[in-house]
Amino acid sequence: MTSTTTGLPDRYRPLDQVAPDEETPTGVIRSWRARDRVLNRDVALRVHTPGGPAAREWITRALTAGGLATPALAMVYDAAEGTGGTEPGGAAYVVNEWIEGTRLSDRLATDGPLPEREARSLVRRLAEGVAEAHRVGLAVGGLTPEHVVLRPGGLVGLLSVPAASGTEKGDIAALGALLELCLTGSRPQDAGRAGIASPDLAALVRRARSDDPATGLSNVSTMVALLAVPPRPGTGPQEAVRPDGYTDSGWMRRLRERREDAPDDGPVRLERGALPPVPGAVPGRPFPSRPAAPAAEEDDLDWGETFATDEDAPVDGRRAATSARRRLAVVGLPLLALALVIAFALWFGNNVLSVAGSVDQEGSTPSASAGAGTGTTSASAPSSAAAPVAGAAVPVTTATIYDPFGDGDPDNDDDVQLSVDGDPATAWSTVTYRRAAFGNLKPGVGVVYDLGSDQALAGVRLTTTLPGSTVQVRTGSSPDGDLEAFPVAGTATLAGTDDIAFSAPVTARYVLVWVTGLTGVPDGFQADLAEVAVTAAG
């Protein structure tokens, strides 16, 4: 049964219309805030009438957007053709993430233009999401202040992804118009609008609107780079603003002040045999020094005393302290070095030589079984050094859900260990999807099995309680790389218990069982893994 109001499945219950009807070249789009009764959450629901061929391009664009995962663009949860409805020709619909926040149009109407730093950040975050869409060949469209929502925490999101139509050049121009609107509070067609105070941002807006290939922006990524926030002028006590607009801080500022305080008397002519002047010497700031010592006492001086600051201490006391320090250095340092050499020798003898002797002794002493000519290995050899038996199960250390295309909420991740618990009666399963292609939300989901170290593998045995699902067995060297980082080693349509043998042995630490197709269950589509056993190549 479908809703007589919109021609949609009963799963989505419209609550209230959130935007005026949008006239497009292919029909009319109406937007509602709706309730997803299955997942118990609010969604943004858009309905295109008529359905059929007129709406198929829009549906295709929405399915492409469903593969994006960026906070700047509302996620696409569902997109399909509806059935029936009061409109002739039926309807089509797209279900988006519902974004809570303040619309940019309301924010500008209430508080006026945004500060330059905030405007840069807002448009840059939005441009980053649009750049992601352009990378997969999708022009977003709909970049208007009514569709831009200011999320809590300084984030931004775009509703109604994607629009009924759009072009990449149109997205660039729309981002430029949004930047100008944020900075001035007025649109280009408004009379008496204020100009953009920042010259670089004014130039960026002109380039975004330009159709000239020589001066216009060729892609959104360039706009993202140009909107990077520049260094702020110094406002704290550790910063000093230079006339050329750069900032100095910390030791650079102190060095600059010292150089500015130094006298500039021009070139200094030196007499033959005279020493050059001390750099940075300033009248009134003599370097600390001690009174001159008689020539007979020069042997008692050291570099530390040359810069002593205690001018009131008796000369004899300083000389005695200096002599004591020299005696300590002459006697103590060799003793310390000798102690370190002895300690290293003891450590070397106890650890390195003893281990080497043990290895030599073990390697040169054959076991009783070897002497008898039986051909078995030594009894002292560790069991872990033995080569794995071909066809034996390789122990699995951990199992983790692998869902790079999901919404951040993995499918039943609490049950993933049931796929390697040795009990075929228990299983990990995906969530139940309304459509066989994972609800048109993602291409698949899987489980990564960590074997603890690189192993030579011959194949995988899979047991399922839901025959008919399809899988790929992939291997890799990292548990969280892209899907392409896991090469495909085998594929199968599961029938119950299936042995998937690799065409050649594979050495890997991680095995990914990637579910690519679901099978029908009473209330939708699902797949499960009851037991996964990785077999060794020997």
C-alpha cells in the first residue's frame, strides 16, 4: 500500500512541506520533512511529478550522490520511482538526510553579512563537498542560501542533493555568488549593494563568474585552495605586526628589537693590530665581566668564571671553588667512563654471548631421534617454527566490520565475532535492506579477519544460513585501506558451506570477505556469515 498523498511507500510519512514547489524543465518537485517509520528518524523527502522517463535522469543523479560521504552535502538514503499517486504518470522520489540547523538565508536576514573569516570558512567547507561530487562526475546544483544550513560547531550542509539539473560551471558560479552574499548581505541584482572589502575575495568572486578560460576558475578545488584562511594579524602579546603585513613572534621579535636598538655608526676603521668590535654591543649595556686577574692567576681561570656575575665574592673564594670543580672534572669523568665501560661489558657478556652460546650448543647437539635415523625434527625446536599443514585452518585473531561506503553505523558490529566462534548455529548478518542492492546506498559491506601475521593462504571456507548471497574474498596488508587495496582472490555465490580455493597461494595477514549481493528474506534482503575458516597453503 502507498500513500495517496505522494505515491510513496508507507515507510515515509510526510510531516510538513518545507519549501515552495520547484518548477523544473521535467516537472515539479515538492519538498517535505518526513518520518522514516522503519528507522524512526526524520528525513528530507522530495517528490518529482510526473514520474517515468521525465524523472529518470534525476534518479540516476541521486544514486550517484548516494556514494558520497562528506558532511557538506546531505546524504542520499533512497531514490526510486513511486507508484500511483494523485498526479498523472505517477511520481519519483529522493530521500535525503535531514540536517538540523539555521538556514543561511535566515542568518543573513537576521544578523547581516558574515565576518570575512567566517564567510571564507563556510564557503570553503561547502566547496570541499562540491569538489567531492565533481570527482565522481556529479554536478550538484541547488547552491542557494535557502538550501545551505549552518550546523552546530561551525559546520555547513547542503539540503536537496542533487538538484533536478546542474553543471559543474554552474556550481562554481553559484559558490562565487554565495561568497559575495555572505560578505555583503546582498545579491548581485540588488540595487545599492555594498562592495567586497577584501581585494583577493573580490577577485575570486569575479573569477568564479567568468566564462573566460584564461581568467575563470577551471575547477572547485582551486576555489578551495584560494579560500584557505590566511594568517591573522598579530593580536596577542607574542606577536608583532610588521609594516609589510607579516607577523613576528617569540625569538624573531626579540631579535628584531635587539637589532633595532643596536647603534648604526656606519663602517668602523680598524688600526693595524686592533681587534674588531663586539657585535651588538650597546652603550650603557656592557657585557658582564669580572675584575682583571693578575697574570700569575691565569691558570686558575676557566670559561665559566669569565662570565661570573657575583662581583662581590672574594677573589680567593672564587679561585678555590674553581680549583675544586677542576679536580672533580679531572678525577670524576674518567671514573664515570670506566664505570660505563664495565657496565656495558657485563651486559654484553650476560646477554649477547650467553644467547650465542646457547644457540651454538643447541644447533650442534642432535636429538636422540635424529641419531636413530628416524628423520624427525629435534625435540628442542620450537613448535611455532614448523611449517603450517596444507589445508589446516589458520587462527583468526580479530574480526572487524569493513564498511567504507556506509553512514558510520556498521551493520551489526556487535555480532561479528559470531562468524568465527566455531558454532554454525550462530552468525553475523547484515541489516535488512528494502532493496537487493543494499537499499541503493552502497556497493557492499564486509568483514576483515586479522590472522596476526603474514600467512601463506590457499583459500577460505564460508558457511551461511542464507544461501543465494554473493561474496568476494579479498586479501591485503592493512585492515583499513581502500577497497582497491584488497585484491580479489576468489568469488562465489553461497549455497550453504562453500570452499573458495585461490588460483594460486596468497601471502597476506588480512582476509576481507566482501558481500556484494543479498538474498531475499521475509521483510527485505539480507546476507550472513555463520562460520569463516581460512585455510593454509602449507
